[in-house]
Amino acid sequence: MITANAVTAVTDSTFAEEVLHRDGPVLVEFWAQWCGPCHMMAPVLAEIAATRPDLTIRKVNADENPTTARDHRVMSLPTLLLFAGGEPVRAIVGARPKARLLAEVDAALADLS
């Protein structure tokens, strides 16, 4: 039985292990509880995680983990950063519908090939 990916929360202390040292592309959403558009992204990211086993999705609460948000120059929420090989390769700022978000992610991954 194949288990669907889940959108897992990471912290300042787990970010390196969960994102930077992970094989394959990782999409990280920086969000906050007070951010309405961030809440709109939650079901979109959950659906992508369930249908795209090639893409790991993580989320970072920017209010609770300010070091990671600062280190990656997150200035607006939601900000999604796509990491490949431990390096950020694309920043996506603002909420997106699923199709548009996947198009941007896939374009960034194609640019790496």
C-alpha cells in the first residue's frame, strides 16, 4: 500500500533535516495563523501532496520560526519556496490556484533539467 504524502510542519530546528538535506524537490510554504490567503493554500497543498509523490511539501509557521523565515528573506505571507539539492530555486509569493501553482513548480523543475 502506498501512503500519500502529507504536508508536514517543520521548525527552525528541523528545517535543515526536513528540507535542505532531503532528496528530491521540496516545496515549503511560509505561513502564519493570522494570514487568510495562507489558509486558502492549505487544501491546495494537501491535494498536491496527496497526488504528487515526487514532490515533498513542508510548511513553516513564520511567527513561531522567525530564524528560518529571516534566513530565507521571507517578507510576505504566504511565500512558497521550492528547494532542489538543498538550495532555493524559485520563490512564489501569494496564494495560487492548484493548476497555476503546479505550472510554476513544474516550470522551475524543468529549468533544472
